[in-house]
Amino acid sequence: MRPVIDANVLMHGRRNYDFRKASTVPQVMDELESEDSKLKADTLDLDVRRPSDGSVEQVESKADEIFAKVSEADKALLALALDTGEKLITDDKDLQNLASHLAIDFEAFMGDEIEDELEWKKVCSNCGEEVSSPPCPRCGSDRVRRKLDQCS
């Protein structure tokens, strides 16, 4: 087993790992600032690599479809999990949600895992009209926010 691990595993890990080998992406390594988290990374047989372009495109497409709030590092982690077929380990709920939508196996490191998949829609911050992109066709506002889609 070589799970794909998020930065929070290395930054906030307070328990013994049940794995000795793991994979991650360069963006996660860039997030490690403390000496403690860098030391934790050094204790693992850590494979740091970039995911395939095809997997990145698949993740970005799904993230756009459900209006997911994830970073570029999150997208890269999910793409790497797609490439390797390994479990993703993260406590990031938005990342777990997108993993669930992509049928990527995941587990939490310290906290609980999400129970239900969520989707969002884009709505105008001014009038609440659902929009695909600004400006709002009803009021012309350029401000858009995400809102939980209760209909899905």
C-alpha cells in the first residue's frame, strides 16, 4: 500500500502512520513549512511526482461541474490518486467530497470522513439568480457565490 497523502497528514499527524510508503505531489511538499512536518516527510519512503495531464483534466472537469472549492494542490493529489489507484488520506472535507464524486477511495487521518456527497451551484450574490458565469443575466452583478444545491 502506497497511499496518496495530503499535507495535513505531515503537518498535523499526531499518531503513528499505519504505512511506511506514501505518494504525494510537489505542491504538497511546497506547503510544508515547519521542521517537524519536513522531518515527518523524511521518515517515510515518499514518492513525490506529478500526475498525468489526463487525470488532472478529469479532476478539473468534475470540480467545475460541482463547483468544488479545492486548490491546485488538491486537484493534483486527486489526479495522482486516479493515476495510482491508491487511497487518498486527508482530513480536508472539500477534498474528500470531490474524491467521493470521482469514486476515489479516501480516509481521514485524524478526524471523521464525510458521509454524504455535496454539490453546489453558482448564484448571483446580489439577487440569488442561478448563473453559469458573471455577469448575472437578471441584475448584471459580477459577484457570484456558491450555494449548496439542495435539489441534487
